[in-house]
Amino acid sequence: MSQTRKQNSSNGETKPRTSFVNKFFRGSKLTSSKTGSRKETNDIETTDFQPSNDAKETTTLDTAKPLTPDTASGSRMEKSEHLPPQLGPTAVDQSLDLNNRGLTPGDVRAVVAMLPLLPDLETLDISWNDFVGGTLRSITQQMHLVSKLKILRLGSCRLTTDDVRALGEALEAIPELEELSLSWNSRVGGNLPLILQKFQKGSRIHTLELVDCDLTSEDGTFVGDLLPMMQNLEVLDLSINRNIGASLNSIAQGLRSTSNLKVLKLHSCGLSQDSVRLLDAAFRYLCELKNLDLSCNKELGGGFEDSSAQLAALEHLEVLDLHQCSLTAADVASLTQVIPLLSRLQELDLSANRKMGSSSENLLSRLRFLPALRSLLVNGCALESETFTALAEASTYLPALEMVDLSWNKCVGGNLKLLLEMLKFLTALRVLRLSSCALVTEDVALLASVIQAGHLAKLQKLDLSYNDSICDAGWAIFCQNVGFLKELSELDISLRPSTSRDCGRWFRHLLHAVAKLSKITEIGLKRWILPTSQEEELEHFQQDHRGSIHFDLGEGQ
């Protein structure tokens, strides 16, 4: 997730602007409270997100004076009169969502002034607002007025050490707190005890998110000591804290006391082979775990060889993410005995583990024992013909499969017919990614026949990018049939960054086909060169369809 900061200046000075908070309570549309979601990509390389360091804005707003409880009732009545009628007063009184709203210092002061008006507030989300940093104490001093608060989200607020200290002092005033998100605040690292040291045994916290907080090894040890006091914990996300791998022994010991834990995310935490052994010993105590993310820990490779037995005890596991973990042939052999036993597994990500390509035939073959599997990501695994064949055969037993990513596996090229036989049985498939699979003209011709037969009726996203060996005749056959994908919203047939080609006559077939697709919004055509005549066709098409479809031709056009 990213933020955009717009600064309108004249002669080097920032122009004043209306406070978002003031506009909000004059009747501007209120959005429902929703956690800012972030997608973790499944590309071959993983890039960690860093918050923007854009220059801060200034404001000339005069702030409202804090209102006392004596005037709160009347003010709430006045506030309610300005709310959208479909929301009613309760929506504001219980949930205040200011996530990513570009709050200014004046807005923050206005938020402080509002808190006495919201004694029933349960959710406060001011994430992704840079100007909260350095001003949080003014908010936490009012926390006793919102003692019913259950959800507090402060992700990417550029919190300072003083903010961290002030938050720790205020948590006692909100004993009903259930969710605390402090992700993307680097000053939390090294200062975590200042925030959480007053948590008492029996804490109501069920969600703790500390993603990319620059946690130290000492912080990791503190978390391990704290976990026994958080027996209601259901979600623990410590991702992108590379130093806590050294303190995993303490964390694993603490996890033994969190029997209600449902989500454990340790993505990019500097885990090692020994970490697998430590976690394996804790798994027997995590019978309710549904989501386990150990991805992007490259030193983990080799750790599953002798330490994966207890993974099978996670009988409720629905999501297992092991992408980019440098899995070895021995790891794959061990996981082959365990993964098929996870009968409730719905999402499996083994992508970007190139060493497993030639050794995964048995594992992929035994996926047939996972009837609930909805998402299978094996992109960038250097699969070979035998392993691809095993996967194709197993997939006929996976009727719930909705997403398949085979990108960056060259063995698919020329062998797509094996996959297409499988596709006839995958009636629920919504996402199919075959980027950089060395597909040839025959492959897309076969794909077109499957589309025409109606076997991919629910497909929403199709990625055929970086398959430069397909000739114009192949693209023509494909484009003539893509109109049968009535649910399609995204299509990518871009060329590799190192190449470019003139569009053939198939482009007209593409325009004719997508004109029939009411849900399509994005078509990737990067590095395809349109001659003047086709540019004019595209321009007329966009005018007729009011620009509802984005044709991504890259920077060249």
C-alpha cells in the first residue's frame, strides 16, 4: 500500500487547505472501517515495502478547542445531523476510520477535540498518516475518554520514541483492547517493552501486528516472554523483522501458551534451519492454527529434512506459505510425507524454490489428497516435464482449485495440452498465470479451443505475458476466442522487457472480442508497437467505451 502526498505551493510556500476532519464532520462521505490490506507478491524476487519519506505539509488551520463532556451530548446531536443518512450516528460513534487520509497537524488536533464526543468508540484507525508521528501523546492523553476502544491501528504513522512511550502509558486506560497494529513504524524496534510491558495475564488482545518495525533480538525475546500473558491471541504477525530469528527460541517457547492462535506470520524474519526445529516443537500446541507464513526466509532451506513431523498436527491449517525458502530436495521429500495429510489446506505457495523442480514429482502427485485446495502457486520452481505431468494428473482431483500459477516454468511450453486436459475439470478456476512459460503457437491454439468449449467460463484473470515465441497467427486464434471469457477482468499478453514487436492484425480481433466483455478493466500490451492505423482504432474504441478499459502499452506509447 502506498500513499500520495500532493503539495500545492507558490513561491515556495504551502497553500492552506481545508481540514479533512472538518470536512468529514460537515457531511462528507464516511467510509466503513477497513484494515488497509497489503498483497504480498509471488514474484521470483521479493521487495520489502518502505514508507514514503515525502516532505511534510504545513497548515494554517485554526484548531477547534477541545470539547468537554458537558457539551458532548449536544455536539453529538449536531454531528449526527451532518452524517450521511444511510450510516446513522452509530457508525461514527463506534468506528472512526481516518486511514490514509493525509491528516495534517491541524487535523490531528481536531481528532483530539473529537474524542470526548465519542465515548462509545470501539475502532480508531489513523494508519498511513505521517503527521501523526510526534503528536500521538496528545491523542493518548484522551484515551481514558474512549475506554471501550477495542481496535487501535497506527500502522505507518512515523511514530517517535516519545509516541511509543506515550502509547505504552495509555494502554492501561483501554482495558478492552483486542487489536493493536503498529506495523511500519521503525521506532517501535528497540522500544517494544515501553508499549507492551503493562500487559497483564489474561489480556484481551487477539491481534498483534508488528510488521517491519525493526524489532531487535531483545524485542523478540520480550515477545516470547509476553506471549503466555496473551492467551486470547489469535493473530500474530512479526513479518519483515530480520533480527528476531536470533530470539526464535524464546518466541517458540511462548507460542506453546497461545493455543487459540489461528494466524502466525514470520515472513522474512531471518529464520534458519534450526528455526524449523524450534517451531516444529511448538506446533503440537497450536491445534487451531489456520494460516502459517514462513516465506522469504532463505536460510530455512534444509531445515525441514528432520523437523516437519509436527506440521501434520496442524489439522485445521488452511494456508501454508513457503515461497522463497530455498527448499532442498531433502526438504521436499520430508514435506511430501506431511502436506498431503493437511486435508483442510486451501492455499499452498511453494513458489521461487528453484531447487525443488526435479524432486517434487511425488509431492505434486500427492496433492490429489487435498480436495479443498483453492490456490496453488509453484511459479519459478524450475519444474521438469515429469513433475509437470504429475501436477497435471493430480489436478483432476482438485475441483475447488480457483488459482494456478505456473509462471517461469519453461517445461510448460509445448506441453500445455497436459494442463488443458486438467482445465476441463477445473470449473471453479478464476486465475491462471502462465507468464514466461516458453509457450508456443500450438499452446495458445489449444487454449483457445478450451476457452471456446466453455471450460474456463469463470476465469477472471489470465496472464500469458513474456511468451515471445507465439506468432501472430497464434495470437489471432486466441483473440478470436477470448470473447467467450465473459467473467474476464484482466488479461496480460505483454512482451519481455528486452524485446518489442509490431502488433499484427490480431489486434482488431482483440478489440472486437473485449467489446463483448462487460467486466474487463485491464489489458497488458507492454512493448507491442501499434502502427498509426491501430492507434486510431484504439482511440475510437476508447471513445466508444468511455475509457472503461485500461490498455497498458508501457512507456513507449
